Amino acid sequence: MSNSYDAILVVSFGGPEGPDDVIPFLENVLRGKNVPRERMLEVSEHYQQFGGVSPINQQNRNLINALEQELAAHGPHLPIFWGNRNWDPLLADTLLQMKQAGIKRALAFFTSAFSSYSGCRQYREDIQRAQQEVGEGVPEVDKLRMFFNHPGFIEAMIERTQEALLEIPETRRANATILFSAHSIPLAMASGCRYEVQLKEAAKLVSKNLGAQPWHLVYQSRSGPPHQPWLEPDVCDFIKDLGTQADVQDVVIVPIGFVSDHMEVLFDLDTEAKDVGGELGINVARAKTVGVHPRFITMIRELIEERISGTTERPALGDMGANHDVCPVDCCLRTTEASR
């Protein structure tokens, strides 16, 4: 297969950019999912508390701007396009724009570090549907590998966590509990992918650079019906359990499962989790996501260069090795498939 590419495609989730966008956006997100409408309306209120604007789109613009500067300085000199799953700019519109610009083959960067149906396979399916919609002449799109254990991601997360630890009084810092948080998914979906094991590996890689801090992996933002089992423990429930321990004074939440400080970070962690901690007398600090951390932006360039050059040198920390470029046919199955 040729390694010749003429564009980069940033693929992300999307988010509303005004109050009138919130319900249509959430209907896009939840289409075909067994989520009660009451839950959708509850989540819509989270967005309305922030003026109906999700920060994710601006954060993607910031990431693209930083990556454009990185590629201008170091190469490869490729244009960057951006397409979302659930809101403008939608993938089909972006692929049409790329077709009209004469783009033939692009490398896709997914704003998700971990393998799961919703974080990888569904994006690939979104791209395929958009390609079918655009039709003849639509660009080919190959995805970059998942980067949960890439040195650039881990080094940026270590620094973000260290910055958050500095918010804890020095005399209590060594005893602060670190909670690595990620979006929960149904257990049936988790059984069909390596999401949980990759999260544990990334948390371990970050934590071993922080000294002897006690740490745990927790989950947040579940949205399914109550009878459906999802990955646990929930971050708020875990903080409540910590509240029963007299020696726990400080918690640092590290949203390792996210690459930007979007709504689920701002509400579920900065609002709900911090409120729970406050009620229990626990000081809760929150680490920033990698965002546009320079090492993270450099990592994206390195992934692009790695794929274009075809090198066998594929940096990865820990014991799991570098993730695959081309996903197997049974990789990251959807919930119903994974539960069969």
C-alpha cells in the first residue's frame, strides 16, 4: 500500500454552539440508543448552564491551529480538515469539501486515545457512511493508530497531573488520592474491546512517575438505562466511599480518558464530583486534559510521520506495545455484537 497522503482529517464528536443547537445535537448523539428522553433533557440542562455552547468545537479549533503550526515548522506540509460525528462541521460535508479541493487520500486523527466501539469503530463507520454519501471521487481515509501508551500522550498527562498536585498543600500532597477518570461504557461493549485494559495501562504509566501516590481508575458520564451494567466504579460514588475514610483529605481527578476539557469534564467532574467532595469535606482538584500541550501536539505529528514513512519504529511505553494501524474485522464491536 502506498504511504502517499495529501491531507490530515481531524475526526471528533462535535458539540452545540448555541442554545437552539442543544436538543438537535443530543438527538443526533442518542439516535438508535436506548436512553430515556428524561435523561436527554437532563443532559440538555447541563449544556444550558454553559449558555448552550460546548467547549469541544473551540478546543478542536485550537488543536488544529497548534497542529498547523507544528506541521509548518517541521513538516509534513499537509492541509488539515475537520469533521464531526454529531454536529457541524459534519463528516460528509468535510469529505465533500476535501473532494472539491482535490484531496485523494487522507490520514485521520481521532480525538480518542482508547479503543472502543464509540471511540474508534464508530468513527470508522461514520467515515464510511460519509464517503458513501459523497460518492465518486471521495477521498480515501486511513486512521492513525490509537495512542493510549504513546510517550507523547503519557508525558503530557504526567505534567498535567503534576500541575494539579501542586494545588494540594505541600504537607498533604503525598497522601492525596489520584482518581484517573474515563467515560463509562456498557459492560457488553467493554467485553468486545481493549478499552478497560488500555485505560489501566495508561493510568499505571502515569502513576509510576508520580511517586507513591495512591491511585484508582474510575468512570463517569454513564447514560444508559439503570438495569444495564456499565463499567464501575462511578467517580462520585467512589468519592463518597473515600468520605468514610478519616485519613482522606484530598483527591486529584485526572480525566485520562479525554483529550480536551469538554462538557463531560466541566460538568461531571468540575461540578458534580467537586460538589460531592465539598459535601464530604474532601478537597477535590482536577488535572487538565492534554488539550494543546506541546508534547501532545508533537505526538500527533510523530504519528503522521510514522505512518507516512512506514517505519517499524513505533514508540509505545509499557508492555502492551504499539496499537495496530488497520483494525481487525472483529475489533471494538458494538454493544449488541459484543454481547452475543
